[in-house]
Amino acid sequence: MSIRKDKKTNTWFYVLEMGKDDNGKRKQQFRRGFKTKKEAEEAYNKVKYEMKSGTYLDASKMLYKDFLDDWLSTKQHSLEAHTIEIYKGYIKNYLIPELGNIPLAKLSAIHIERFISVLKSKGLAHSTIERIYSVLNTSLNNAYKKEMVIKNVASLIDKPKVPKNELIVWDVDQAQAFLKTVQQSDSRFYVAFHLAIMTGMRQGEILGLRWSDIDFDNQNLVVCQTLSHNGKSFKQGGKTKSSTRSIAIDEKTTLVLKKHRTRILSEKLNVGEHYKDLNLVVCTSKGTPVTPRNLSRTWYTFLKKADLPQIRFHDLRHTHASLLLKIGQHPKVVQERLGHSTIKMTLDTYSHLLPNMQEDAAKELGKLIL
């Protein structure tokens, strides 16, 4: 019988006759681990059909590196170019050298554990190891869905954890000092830094912001376009579904934007027909997109000039959130402004600020009741 039950593990398996090899020896394929007889029968019948139709791919012979090539090619249109390049680097430098020559069907949890140990011995950052594992896990999950493996063995081990680092943010005085330094230089990038601190927008969101996305009358803007990491293309929508959002802006920010728009219109008139009008808020003097690299270069120049604690541009987003929480704004408001998918994500990120808020709450409640 082709479908059988393994009494030791209480699972089902099938035995498929694969003909004979070059030496005339009988070939059989065993696939184990099915929870029910029906699952084993369905998998057995599918393989038999694929063999008859000539579409069968013998996963037992396919090396993991060959599967990775096929898998990555299917991701080209669903991931950003920047992400694809990162995946290619992880696959070329880590996955293929350590796991590439192992047959896909023979990969085990032990292989994965040893692989993670090798990555740690190389001194890679915890976050890098986590991302490499994520690529490995996602690829094997795809193989499982295609029924090329019985299970995703990467899911059987403990996921590498990234220790939480304390966020480094500016206080009010530091934020004011930085903005004053940039404003005094009359830099065209002042508006980008101002928006980062006052709205919590991501760098790509700021560089993708258009004048048509701003409602001056109602004092709000909509995040619905982002610039790619390499500065070569725009993506409609935000980084995630929840990132497409409306953000209220204050009166002074509205005035900063109006003043900057006057500058942009003046440059447009001066350049004339050679001006590339993409309707961008933050752009070069010729209207073209500002690359993240150029903005970062300017950022670090002013950071040094202002003699302030070294933080990343992205930390301005954290600064925005922390200042809102410190003045008593509800975390739900912070979540909506940042575009977090859940309030849990917001609370997990900024939980270190909550003890002080609890102290204030306790004092106020004491005054009210006692």
C-alpha cells in the first residue's frame, strides 16, 4: 500500500515508486510527517499527476542555493529594489556559502542552528542576524507552501532576538537649537528637518511629499508617496498600509511651508524650461528629487555645527513622539501621527517614557481624590 501510518509518531507517510536508476536499481520517494491520511493521499496524488504531466520537480535533488535563485526571482515585482539588493547580499554572502549545497529536502533544524552560530561567530550585529534569519525563514516557508518540503525547519528553532537599545532623542532645547542653526544658514533643507521634528514623518515620506499633499486651509498634510532609498523612484502610498495617513500641522509649520514654497517658485522661474517640476516640497534647485544620501550628508554637517548629541535623522521621528508623550498627548494620537499599525507598537517603542507619565498621573489623582 502506498499510504501508510507510522505507529511510532502517529503520523502518515507515502511511498512513491520513481522507476529505476541508471544501474537498474529500484527508486522510491518517501515523504513523512502528514498529520492525517487525507493529507498524505492528496500530496501523493499531486506528485503522481506532476510526474505524468512532466511538471514534477524532485525537491530531494534540488540544492537550497538553486531554490533560492528561483524564489528570489519570484519576489522581484513584490519587493522594492532596495530590499531585493539587501536580500541578494544576504544570500550571496551568508546563505549560499553555509547552506547552499545542502539539498532543500534535507535541510534540518540542526543545520539552521549551526548556521545562526556561524553568523554570531562572525561578529555580525544582532539586527543583521535577525534579518538574515528572516530571509531564510521566509524562503523555507515558501518551499513548504509549495509542498517541496514537509515542514519549515527554520520555524523549529528559536528566532534570533535583537536586544532593545534605549532610544536617543533630543529634548525641547536641543531641537530648538538645531532648527535655529539650520535656519540661520538659510539652507534649502531646513524644511525637511522642520517637518521631521514637527510631524514625525520618515525620511522617504518627507522627500516624497508634494505640494498637492498639503491642505494649507485646514492645516494638515497627507502621506501618500515615498521616495526610494536610492532616490531613483517613488512609491505610491506609505511604507506600510497604515503609513498612508493624514497629519495635522501647526500654524508656524504652515508658515515655514509657505515661505519655502515662495523659494521654490522663484527657482522655477529662474531655471525656466529646464526646471523639472515634480511638485516636490523638498527638491533640488532644478526641481529634481533630493537623494537620501545628500540629505544625510547635510544633516551630519549641521549636527556637527550645532554641537549636539549625535543622533540619526530617523531619531527625529522618535524625538517627535517622545516630546508629544512628555506633554501628555495620548499614545493613540502618537500612533496615528507616526503611522504605526497598532498602538501596541507605539507603546512598546516608547514604554521607557511611561513611568514618568504614571508618576504625574498618580499625583494628579491624589490631588483629585485625597
